[in-house]
Amino acid sequence: MVNLKNFWTKKTLLGLGLGQLLSLVITSTGFSSSALANQGINAPTSQSFLNYVLLAVVYGSIMLYRKQALKAKWYYYALLGLIDVEGNFLVVKAYQYTSITSVMLLDCWTIPCVLFLTWFFLKTKYRLKKFVGVVICVVGLVIVVFSDVHAADRSSGSNPIKGDLLVIAGATLYGVSNVSEEYFVKSADRIELMAFLGIFGAIVSAIQISILERDELKSIHWSSGATFPFFGFSLAMFVFYSAVPVLLKISGSTMLNLSLLTSDMWAVFIRIFAYHEKVDWMYYVAFAAVTVGLIVYSGGDKSDQVADELKQFDEEASIGRPDQHDKMRSSRLADSSRQDAASSSAV
């Protein structure tokens, strides 16, 4: 299904490699959040706040230095900042009401959301091979979710319906955020996007912290066990947000979300080698399935792009310029008439 000659392209390999780097970064944020939870700290918006501040300071400084006019309206970035903050908040909040198994499974809702939004708004065309790759990736994740490793996490939770609805809402916002970022990266400017996402993300987070997490922050004892994971989480998120636009420009938002499916599996490998824990064999099958799905989805992009360009060129040649063809035909008929007239005169 995948042409190996077309698969081993710089664009494809860069997309796969960067996707797995982002997956590892997300894995590190999971370990940081786990360490904070063990300290009794439950302040998801506060954890993300420093990341938005870093984005605003770093990329805002670059934007001011460049002194370029905005390529998109500021209120679009304000709406994106609100969507991004609330998407993170809803998914983290869902863990209080439903099981981790449900969160992992329902979080896959982001993928069909991204497929629909990119098709409807960005006019992205997906071949059958792309959908096959998506299905293989999702099957791999389902294997993880229903493996015996998560048997202890299958409790229903205090309010599973509420938790599941929160996950679906958060996953939908993730999809909208990813597709919006892909649009801004390809039509506006990456630096501008990161700067304004940081500014408005920080503003929304600050307002939400003052309303929902003010008492939680006051009760935190800032020991080394709380400080290092807190700032480690923010630094990892800064790296993640900085690299996401690059992958979006190379491979699109669907490839981003498929790549992040391996984050749970990287966490398992870390537990195996760092903590010497034993895991179920189905994790290895799931990791292989997601890897194959990513290869199928991303492979052959070069040949598809060339084919689309040739098709577009042919359509423009045959349909887009009928007047040129008419002029050439009229010119040939006129030359033929003149030749006939000359022949008659000579006779």
C-alpha cells in the first residue's frame, strides 16, 4: 500500500520523527502531572499558565523585533486562546468523574473532528490510504485501552456520564484548536500565532485561576517535590507548543493527533526501563499497530502531491484557458485560407 521509494522522503521522515518527539514531550508532561498529583496538587490551569507566559514573552519579543504588520485579526487569536485553554481544562477535569480508560478512548474523538474540519474548512483531500492509516492507529490505541494493564483503572468513577461528556467536549475543542493553528501556520505566520496564543492564553488562564484555583494555589507547600514537576511541566509544554506549528505545516493536524497516540506507549517503555515494571504483551502489539498506521498515513505523500499537481495543470490547460485554444484554432484556419487563396491566384 505504501510505495517505499516515495515513502523515504525528507518530508515524511521529518514528520514522523517530529511527531514522536512531540509524543515523548507529552509523555513527560504526564509524568510531571502524576508527580504533582502525588503531592496533592490539583491545579491544571495554573500548570499551563506559565507555558502561555513563556510563549508570550519569547515569541512576542521576536514579533516586536521584526516590526511586521499582523497577518490575521487579533480577535481570531483571542478566540483560539480561549478554545485552547478550555480544551486542556475540560479533559483534565474529566479524570475526577470517569476512569482513565474512558478518557483515553473518548479522547480519540479529536481525530474524526480534525478530519472533518480540515476537509470542510481547509478543503484537504484525503485518499483511502489516509483513512486506512487512521483506522490502524485507532485500533492500536483501543488494544491499549482494553488490555489487562488497565484492569485496575476500569472503575466507573463518581459520575461517568459527566466525565465522558467533558472528554468529548474537550476533544472537540482540541480538534478546533489544532485545525485553527494549521490554518494560521499556513496562511499567516508561526511567530505571530505563538505570540498571540501565549498572550491570550495567559489572560484567559489568569482569569480562570483567580476564579477556580486561587485557594488551591494558596494551600500548596512549594517544596522541591512540587516545584520541579511544576516548572518541568511548563517547560515541556513550551517545547511542545513551539514544535506543533512546524509539524502542522509539514504534515497537518491529523498527523499530529495520530502521532500523539503513541504517548501512552512511550510512558509504558519508560516504566519498563526506568522502574523495571512488567506490562502486558498487548502493549507491544498496540505500539506496532500505531507505528504501522502512522507509516501508512504519511507514506507516499510525494507521489500524491505530484499527481494532484499534474491533474490540476491538465485541468487548467483544458478548461481554464479556452480562449487561447480558440485563438490558436482561428489562427490556423486563417493561415489555411490564405494558402488556398494564394494557390488559386497562382493557377
